[in-house]
Amino acid sequence: MSEEKVLLEVKNLKKYFNVSGGILKAVDDVSFKIKKGETLGLVGESGCGKSTTGRTVIGLYEATGGQIIFDGANVQKLTQDQRKKFTRRLQMIFQDPYASLNPRMTVGDIIGEGIDIHDLYTGKERMERIYSLLEMVGLNREHANRFPHEFSGGQRQRIGIARAMAIEPDFIIADEPISALDVSIQAQIVNLLMNLQQDKGLTYLFIAHDLSMVRHISDRVAVMYLGVIVEMTTSSELYTNPLHPYTQALLSAVPLPDPKIEKKRERIILEGDVPSPINPPSGCRFRTRCKYAMDICKEKTPPLKEVGSGHFVACHLFDK
């Protein structure tokens, strides 16, 4: 990390759920930092814990262990008044634009809810703020009086972005904001998020499983597998020099635009299913699907360590 200001620091974060089969370790000892104005992409297969990480950071889930430090303050120790100020600075864009909007509320009231909670604007100023937010995300002020069911998926996600922006946050957690949208709409939403970041100086935690989109928007990328981060580096470094066998397999599945290169490229097929987070493998959690697995992989959990400038990987292949 450079000397630029760190806005969010997550230290040894754990989130466990009590389920009928035992304890589900959705997030297990995850640590990362995000600098002000940067985008950290968080990627991995479904069920790896990336969305749970985002929801725990923002407070929708209570952390089982670890620390969440936002702008120097421990989020878990905030008073009620301090937490209200924290929620104004950190907002979330949800994955499903159909389920995340109240069908009984007009778009104007959905966007204005945060404005009302934080007493930011009233009367005519409130409506003008709502109109400006709608126009900022590519909609019209006439849309304020309509209901969510009258909009397409892409338009609903724009409404969700306007709602998140309504109280002028510093940090946004985007939880797979494009996965439920048509491919033709996904790029529009990503470009909107990038433009807002540039105009407003926003910081993003961008959660996704679409690695091509993550490369487009992210400054750095963290790869999760079964509740832990296995690799983290800059976006350009990850895509040109992936080190962890899991990362290599994920990237081999991303199609390339050049058909000649794509035809010659070898796809890495992972054998077996993802183990249960209720009873994860001992040592390295990826060892049951890794062709490089050694005896030490079963005995010892590899720490996430720096093997190059800003390039972190959790793999015994890089033990020295």
C-alpha cells in the first residue's frame, strides 16, 4: 500500500452462521485495505463469501470476529449517533434490482428515504435533490412519481444507484450490481459507476464474479475461495501474472476477444466440487481441487503473504 489515506481497513474478519449441520464459516480471517478513491474488486465463485464480506462490513451482518476500521474509527464500537453518521458515509448497491426496491413506494420516496432519515433536505429542496439524482443516473424527473414495476432491470439498478448517492456517501459497496442485468446493460452500469467515482471522488468495494468487468473497473483485485482471500494484487498484475492455481483456473475461463488466441488457449478445468464451508479441508482449503497439492498443504494453512511488489498470495508453492 502507498502512503495515500486508507479509508477502510478490514482486519481478520470472521462471519460464522449457526446452521443445522454445524457452524458455517462464510468469512474466515479476511484482511484487506482500501485507499480513498480506489476500487477493490472482490471476486470468486458463488458461495465463496464475497457478498457476506460486504454485508458484514456495512453492518447488515454482525461480525463474529475481527475489526472493521473506517476512516480511523472502529465500526463495531460506534455509538448510535456515530453509527448514523457512519451509515451516511457508507452505502450499498444491491445485486437484485427487483427485490431491493420497495414495490409500494414511488421512486421519489425510495430515493428520498435516506434524505429524510438524515434530515438533509425538506420541501422543494428535497424534490429538486431527487430530480437531480435521477438525471445524474440517466433517468428523467418524471420518473419520480412512478413505481419500480414500471421500469426495466437496468433502470431499476440506476434507481438503486441514485438511492445510494442520495446522502452523498464517501464509500459504496457494490454487491454484484450487474449480475442480474442483460450483457448490453452491464457495461452502461459499470461506466456510470466509474463516472460517478471520478466526479464525486468515491471509493468502491466492487463484488462480482464477472472477471472481465472487474478488470475494467478495479484498481486492485482480491480473489476469494471458501471464505478466505487466496490472492490480491493490482488489476493489471492479476490478469497478466496470476500466481495462485485457483486464480489461474478462474482466468482461464474468461473468453478473449481474439479468436486466434482463444482457440490456442488451454482451459484449466478444476476437478471436484467446492467443499462445504461447514467442514472445510484442513490446511489449504483449495488443496482438494489443486493439481499441485503437497503434504504440507494438508497440514498447514498458507498465510497471505507478499511475494512481489504489492502482490499477495496464499499458497505453499511460494514458500521460501
